[in-house]
Amino acid sequence: MNIKEIKKGDKILHSHMGTNPPVSGIVMESPIVGRGIRSTILVDVKGSEVGMFDEMGSIYTKEILKVFRDENWIPVTHGA
């Protein structure tokens, strides 16, 4: 799946918190702006999965690893 296909409300796995395993979150805004892709997007981050706090904040779109669609985790590509 391309980064352009992510929509508001999608559940994602990301590496923003520097944790292994990756942390999930809910996308709060579309990564598409005008003709391109935002470098950061607002995400409701579920830090409690790794012993940290749940919070809402911006993460880099390049840190998104997978998207949950049709009961599967689909890897995200960041190319054109």
C-alpha cells in the first residue's frame, strides 16, 4: 500500500517512539495535502502498549510501517 492511500481513521503501526515492537495508532488527518504528501501527520498514539502514555501528536509519515485493512496488516511503501 502506498502512503497516499492512508485515510483518516486508519489504524497504523509506526516506529515513532523508537520502541520494538512498533506501536499502533489511529490516523487523525489525511497525509495528502494539495498535490503531495505531508511530512508529518496527527496520530492518536497508543503508547500504553509498550508501557508509556497514550497521547495525540505528530509523527513523520516515513515512520509508518503498516496499515490495518481488511483484517490484515499491510506494509506501507513511501515511494512515488
